[in-house]
Amino acid sequence: MSVKTRKQCPLVMIEWVDSVQPKPTWEFLEDVRKPRAVHCVSVGWLVSDGKKTKSLAPNMGAISGSDDVQVSGLITIPACSVTRMRRLKEP
């Protein structure tokens, strides 16, 4: 993979807050516990760093001798959910 690709897509760790998965059953209101958000951590190459969203690819590859890069496992996180983002050092 080319050095250019690595500079365009830095390896980062994003800490972010997500909603809790909806419960599939009925509950009495008095039994509902204090709602809490889920704190998440995702690591990958930052392929999009927009004002509204950040997209990470945990998998990146290219055929030997080619600069045609492919990604898989892409996750897009709303920027308003990001609590911290830091660049990681690549080996």
C-alpha cells in the first residue's frame, strides 16, 4: 500500500456515544431504569473526516504492485457523537 494512501487516511481511535438498542418487550413505566448511553471505541483508517460524519475502515488492502485500495467493514459515526479522536502511530 502506498505512503500516499496512509497519509490520506490516518489510523485513528474514535471514542463516541451511541444509543442503547431498543427493548423488544413491554415494560411498566415504574420499572424503567435510569437511561444510559453506550460508550464506544472504534479503531480504523479515517477515510472521511466531514463536519457531520466520520467514516472508519478497519480493513484496508491492495493487490501487490497496485495503488487501487479497497476497504471493508466501513463504519460511519455522527460527528456530534464523537467525544474524542486521536491519531495512532502505525508500525
